[in-house]
Amino acid sequence: MSGRRCPACGETKDDDAFWNGARRCRQCVAEASGAQRSARAAAHRARMQRDYGVRVALSERKFRVHEAQARKAAAAAVPLSGRDRVAAGVTLLLPVCILGAIGTMFGGASVLGIDEGSTTLFAGVLFGSGLGVMTLQERLSEPRWRAVADVADKILRDRLTLAESELLEYARFYTTPEWRLMRESVIARDGNVCRRCCREVAERELTVDHIRPRSRFPELALALSNLQVLCRSCNSAKGARVA
């Protein structure tokens, strides 16, 4: 079996130690991916604490889901005013202006029977009208946008507060005697070797991972067959995926 040298760690390894098309070995890729995920997660947690006062941050993906659902709920909760209906009607004029300007530029002279200079002027007027329609629509819609944004912010904060309490309850699992005993059993079975990158792991980098995530399979939270030793980098790279 041929070998390749990884430019990141400098070690020569068998081909099966590399992902297809990757220059770096699997271990180095996992470490880099884990480091990037950790840095991004830390920045996200800092933002959650700063902007929403949430001590236990949701993942960025779940936060985006809550944010989108809050905006949708707020849009449904804020009633349409007469001004909003006018804004919706004005918006219908925008494609008419834009398409009319484009049509005038490319076929106005022959269809309208006017010279090139008049065609350009007419197209410019239509483009300008389109910009005016956009500006008017934005000004008419601005009060509703602000109202929806305020309601969405309140809904989002309420959802994050509830999610935080659920996460805190979820995290308490890892302080229970049952989990500590099961963790020791997994380490005794697997040793200090990561089941993904197959390298020895220092105590501070050793984690016990749920193969099927506890968030999706709570009934397997204390199943020995559902647990494995992973290094911190591989665990971060795996995330909540089943692997």
C-alpha cells in the first residue's frame, strides 16, 4: 500500500488515512474542522450573551430557526393597515417600470416610431420611475417593518428564554451519578483511543460521545452500545450527526 506525506503534521501515512482528494490526513482535517467549529461556536455564544442575555447558547442553526419562526409569527400578529395595502399596490408598478424601460431600450425606436435619443430619454424616465416606486414603497412599509421587528424581537427573546431553561435541564444529565458511572464504563471499554481518528487522547481532550445524539434519541442516553470515546476535535466535527 502506497503512502503519502501530510503537509500539516509532516507524517507519512497510508492512503486510507486521507479523505478522497484531501491534501491533509483525516486526523489533521478533523482537528482543523473541530478548531473552526469551536471558534465559531464561541463567537456565537458571546453574541447570544451580549444581545439576548442567554447564558447557555443554542447552536447557530437552531437560533436561525427560532429567529425565522419569530419573524413569521410577528408578521402574522401585526395587522395590515391601509398604508400597507397602498404599499402593496405601489409595488405592482415596479415590474411595469423596469420591464417597460428594458423594452423601450431594445425595441422602442421601431415600436414607438421615435428616434434613438427620445428612446433613451423615455427609458431613463421609466427607470427613474421604478426607483421612485421603490423609494415610495419602502417609506410606506417602514412603519410596519418596525412594528414587525419589535414584535419579532419580543417573541424571539421569549423563545430563547424557554430554550435556555430546556438546555439547562438537558445539561444537568451530565452531572448525574448514572452518567458518570456509564462514562467510566465506556472509557474502561475503549481506553483513551479516539474511535474516529484512532489516536491516543490526553485526558483533557477525551470525551464520551453519543453515537445517536441524545437530543434525538433520549432513550439511548445511557445505552452502553450507543457510547464511544472521541477526542474533542472529532466530537466537535461530528456535531449532532449520527456516526
